[in-house]
Amino acid sequence: MKSYLLVLITVLTLSGNSFATKLETIDDNSNKLAVLWTSGDPEVAEKVCFMYTNNAKKQGWFDEVVLIVWGPSAKLLTENKMLQDYIKTMQQSGVKIEACYYCADMYGVVDKLKAMDIDVKGMGIPLSNYLKEGWHTLTF
């Protein structure tokens, strides 16, 4: 039994750096929030998604907050001045705003989103990374 324990301790010691690094990555990201906003409903945006997302950063509920504009929300955002103003408020609070390039392109709004200082890019890999890295995620 002692020899098995010694082998186990040796293996964990030798592989500990990569294991510890993975644990640290998960721990470091446990205070990060990615919000996926897909709804084309302005009331969902204003009264649920934006309110929580902004306060999550502003009130310090999470250290890092990212709002991802995806699908119908991209079109809605470019058509709604009140939501555009709210996006500015969130950016000032420190919320990072990203948008799916392919979704925005389907709606013909890439340039409009970029003009709002939104990082428009392919979001499949970044969203997958947020999930794999242990970020908390919400979808509206």
C-alpha cells in the first residue's frame, strides 16, 4: 500500500504543474461572466439583460464581464437609440462588448456595430473558450 501511495505522490508531483495551472485557470475565471444576448426583444434587453450585465460589473459582482451580441440582438441594437446609449453606459462601467461578425454580416450591420466601439469578430471560438475556461455564462 505504501508503494502505491509513493507512486501516486510521485506522479502527482511530476504532473502537478500542468494540473495546478489548469486549476488556477479555472479559479481565476470563476469570477468572470460572459453574457450571451441573442434576443431581438428590446424589453428583454433593457429590463433584464442590460440591467444585470451592467450591475454585475458596476457593483463588482464579477471582476470581468463580457456582453456578446449574437443573432437578432445585433440588428435590434443598431435600430434602437436607447439600447445604444445603454451600451455606452456599460462600456463606461467596464463591460467589454463583443459581437458575432457572421450574425452582424447577415443583418448588414457590421459597420454600425464597429462605430459603437464594439469588437466585431467571429465568436464561435471565443465563446467556446469562455465556456471551457470556466466563465459563468448567462443567455438572454
